[in-house]
Amino acid sequence: MGFFDGLFDKEKKEQKKYQKLEKTLTNMYVQPSERSLVIQTLVELETEEAIRILLTRYRESAPNSTVDLEEKQYVYDVLVTMGRQPKVDVIGTIVKYLQSVDGHINWPLKVLTDCVDLKEFTEILVTLLKGCTTDYVQDPQKKQELILRASEFKSPDVAQELLRFLEDMNETVRFHTIESLIAQEATEEIQEALREQFIEEESLRIVQKLSAAFENHHEWKFPEAQHEAIQLVLPDEYGLHKNGHVYLRR
């Protein structure tokens, strides 16, 4: 057997080892003690592939909700501990993982928030948002979770990415986008985008959300050229003052 044959066999053996560990960790019908042992083994391996497999635990839910929460918290704790050490690139591996999956990203995002500073997390959030399109997707969970998380971070770059999702095909995505935009610094660009969305939006609950937002921010005014259009879509309980702000009828 040549050198390269031996190297190939070693890599194949390693691959099978990781596959077995992942299969056990994501099997919710083996004993919790078995999954716990796998978690410990992966931590000791200290490789990016081990980190990726640890993250796959968040895709599954154990029948026992208490056990499920304890295991996910355990994985979170070990990832945060590893993320604060320079031995393996936990942060980069989590970002790659988040870019590759369509959902179940809340726990990995939570790990990131406890491993990086505000500036770095904001940059990661922008990167992840850039990876999402406004086209129809069968499962928009990931997009929704990122947009909801964006409401916690006031940033021009975050706001710029959020504006794209006002045109998303999914009504829930648009609803959460408006919530997150309202939480940002109310630049003229954001106000203008919300005014246009108000006039064009077909979803009644989004119109209600926008009505309440504009009523709460009297400084957000509609120019006279938009008065007629906005009066056509305003819910009955709201009115438009002649100076352009929305008010709640008494």
C-alpha cells in the first residue's frame, strides 16, 4: 500500500467517524446519555467539522421538551466556551453553517451574540441578510428570524438590507421587515419607503401596522401629493391631518 493509499484510508476512516457521531447526535430516539457522550467527544476533537456537527443538534427536537432544552443549552455552553478560545474557528464555522441552512438558526445566532462584539455581530447579520433573496421560498423561516433579529441592531447597513424585503413575496416577511425598519433610525429614506409601502400594500394587517406606526410618529408626514392616495387606504379609525400626519379618530 502506497503513501497516498494510506492517507486516503485514514481520511475515509475519519469521515465515517464523523458521520457516525452526527447520526447519533441527531437521533432523538437514542438515550440522552449517548447524545451527551457524542457532544463531549466532538468538543474534544476541536475541529471545524466537529463544530458543524454540534450545530446540527439544533435542527432536531427531542420528544421530551425538558431534555431537548437541556441538550441545546449544553451545546450552546460548549460552543460559547470554544468560541472564546483560539484553537478552532468557531465563529467562521457558525457563519458558514448559517449560510447553508434554511431554518433553526436562533440558537446559533445566540452563540454568536455571546462570542463577538456588537460591531462584528452587526457585520455578520448584514452578510447573512445579503444572502437572502426577496423571491418566493418554500420555507422563509431563516429570513424571518434574521429580519426579527435585525430589529435589535440600529445600523445604516442593516437598514439598507431590510429595505429590500419590503418587496418580498411573503406577507409575514414584509410584516416583520416593517417592524424592524420602525425600530431603526428613522432616516428620510426609511420614511419614504414606508410611505410608498403604505400606499401600495395589500395586506390589511400590514396597513394596520403602518397606520399605528405613522400615528405614533407625528413627524412622519405625507406630502400633499400623496394625501389622496393615503386616504384611500387608511383604516376607518384613522384620519389624515391637513399637515400630513396620521391621527387616530376619537
